[in-house]
Amino acid sequence: MSLINFQIPNIPDEEKTPVILQLVEIIEQISVVNLQQAEEIQLLKDEIARLKGLKPKPVIKPSTLEKVPEEDKEKDPSEKRPGSDKRSKTLELTIHNTIPIAPEYIPPGSTFIEHRPYTVQGIQIAPYNVCYILECWRTPDGNYIVGKLPPEVHGHYNSELQRFILYQYFNCHVTQPLLLEQLLEWKVDISAGQINRILTEGKDAFHSEKDDILSMGLKVSAYINVDDTGARHDGKNGYCTHIGNELFAWFQSTESKSRINFLELLRAGQTDYVINEDALEYMNNQDLAKSTISLLKNHSKKLFADITEWETHLAELQIVKHRHIKIATEGALIGSILHSGLPQSLTIVSDDAGQFNVFNHALCWIHAERLLNKLIAPSDAKRQILEDVKGQIWDFYKELKDYKVAPDQAKRIRLKARFCEIFTQKTDYQMLNLALERLYKNMDELLLVLERPEIPLHNNLSENDIREYVKRRKVSGSTRSELGRRARDTFTSLKKTCRKLGVSFWQYLLDRISKRNEIPLLSEIIHSRANAP
């Protein structure tokens, strides 16, 4: 494959306009990409040669002359060997069986000194089947009375077995076929259909607790992290949205990731649409036609129970254009959210996806910096310029972290001025200048932390939480039934929330399945944690 080698002629200084400089950099980047492609092609050729068993090229390892050998490194005499401070591994173990063992032969005249414990940990995996003999009596009046099963018995599979199936599937990502194979090898008489029913059916209490997590989380939180990822369902593309923070994690799969979809999720189960001052203000900020806003504002009806009433109202007002319907619906959803009690001060931290840009919106600095990481510097000089600017940005980022710990007015003014210096500077790298200009336009969202020091500087929490869903997607693929999709969202939400609150998911499942309810509702724990001194 022949690579194109561009020869850029000398351009007089008077002709070096910003557009010309940008085009020159694009040509230089193409040359760099060509070189990278050549290296990649060579790597592929080497791999093909290896697979064919051909003799590879010799690998010359870098010199180790400047590397200090481990034995020559100075060691702190007071420093302990790693792992020397060990805890007692059996101190808190429950001993279920004690077996005394005497020596095989004790010579006459020997004296007993002590017992030396040697603890062996293990588990017992075996079927445990119970047959309840229900007494049946006929009363003198001819009726029958039968003994009642214990309250923890629900169906022909006990709470422990149901807990194991739920934990293996939703926490350990074990697929249903492997679960079936495992249980059959343990002599548990169960079918694939029964496993699926245990995983998906009769989970209304779990679904209700999951919904309460979002309602409570939104009420007590100063901010939320949000993100979404692909989630195929029934052979069609879909999306899963994550909403959460340090107190909770909530997942919901839908067919869309639009702003309307996100606002519907923020309603936390409410179905109404409300036209109020907040709704009208949003429509006005989105440049909705004044005539359309007047129709909605002047109409006597302001509250709509569901989507059917709302769409009928729009049709009666002859609001039929797609854009007008979209903005009016977004506004009515915002009106509903704020009307139901969501605090207007709630901040949404995202990765700059457009659907999340509502209310107080803060941007993730990690995602913002990716704009610079995408640049391919065409020369050493411009590569150095890029590295210098990135260094300035991360020094500024460290200052923001320090500000969060100890905010004050003087620091706030200085950091705003420093932000303007960094992101309005002009370098000899035109593509970098364009990236800096774009980031400068997002100043309010990137510097919202100066007004709200409690909000995070990045969206890593949401990225980490949603990785749980991505792992499940890779293991099991898409969901097929609506019950399966809902169960996946619910138990992923409950598991991640338990982990954030320090609640054992293993114990939580048994508590809920057996209906002991000794563990408080997760929403109650969230509320108490949020209001803890």
C-alpha cells in the first residue's frame, strides 16, 4: 500500500489566515495518520507471520543501564515487610464443629502441654428438602380446616434457594443455563422455566422499593450524576439511563434517550403534565413561538393527568408541528417535576449529552478534556504546545479541587480569571484554539462548582455505576420479555444502592424474600444518611 506524502509549500506570512492555518494542520494530521496506519499494517503483518509460524523479527529490548537494581535501592530499616502486619484470620469465625485429635503415639511419661487450634473454613452445599404434613380436619358442621404453612414459605422453593438464584444471576452474572446446570448437579429438581419465574415474576415489592429509591434520592440530594448506555430489548435497540450519587443508584431501560424521556424518568412515577411559570419559562428559553406559548398560558386548563389528556389538549389548540410539540412537552414535564416537589437547586452532572442539559447543569471535566485528547498533533512543536496547554488545564483542575475543600470569594474570582486566560489563549496550533474556544463556551457549566462546591468535578460515579449494566449486557445480551427487562433494572438498582449504603445484598435478598423485613427500607436508609449530622 502506497502512502500519500504531502509536501506543503512555504506560505507567506501575509497569507496565513486562520482558515489557511487550519487547512495546513489538517493536511499535517493526514500525514501523521498515514504513518500510524503504516505502523499498524506492519504490526498486522508481524501477527500474520507469527500465526503462520514464520521467524519473527528480533525484539531489541530497551537498555537497562539507567535502571537501578532492586538490591541497590536504599531501604528504610524501620519499614516493615509487606504483609507483616496480619490480622487474625479466624478471630471472628463461627466454629460449627470441633474435633479433638490426639497424636498417633504418645510415649509413656509424656506431659500434656496445650491444645493448638487449626481452623479449616468451608461451606456445605447440599439439597435441603422439607415436607410439611398439613393436618386436615372435618368440623362437626361439615367444613374442613387445614394447617397453615409457615409465613416464610412461598411456593415449592424456600427462601434460601430463591436468594441463591437471584444472587447468582443479578450479582454474579451467572446465566440461566449455567444456573440450571449447577442446580441439577446439586440434585435440585428444578426447570429452566421455574428459574426464569423466580427471577422475574412476583417481584412487585422489589419494584416498589426500587421506585422509592429514586423518589427519596431526588428529594434529599443536592446533585445527581446521570449517564446512559445501550440496552437492546426484544431484538430492538434501546437505552438504559442511570441516575444516582453517593447514596443511591437507579436504572431504567427505555426505547429512547431523548430529553423528554429523561424528564419522564425524573418524574419518579408521576404521570401528570403541568403548565406553570417554570414550564412557560423553559419554553421561552427554547425559543418556542410566542403565539404557541400564549395559547398554553391563556388556556384555563393547566393540569393534565396523563399523556392522553396532554396530547388531546395540544391537538385542540392546533399545536401540531413536531418542534412545537417537543418543546411544549418538555416544558410541561419540567412543570410537573417542580410542581411535585423536586428542588429547583438540584444540579445535574453529566458528560455533556444534550438530553441531560436541564435545570442546573454541570459538566464533567474528564469528558471536557477528551476534546484535547482527540487532537493529533502533526509535529513535535505542536505536540509540545498541546502538552503545555493540557498541563495548564490539569493544574487548574487541582486548584478547583482545593477550592472545593476551602471555598472563598477571593479564590472564586481568581479561578474565573484563570479559566478565561487558559481557554481564550491563542497558540500556533489552530485546531487546539478551536477546541479551547468550544470549552470556553461551556464556562458556566464547567465552573458551576465555584457556586456549588458540594457538586463533583467529574461524572466518574455514574460511569462506574453504569458499568454494572454493561457487564450484564456482555454476559447475557439483550432482554426478551418486559418482565425480564424490569427485573434487570430493579435488581441492578437495588444491588448498587445496597453497596453504597453498606447493606449486604446477600442478607437483603433473604430478608425481603422471607418477608422478615428486619432491614429498613432502602429509601429510609437514604433519608437518614442524607440528614445525618
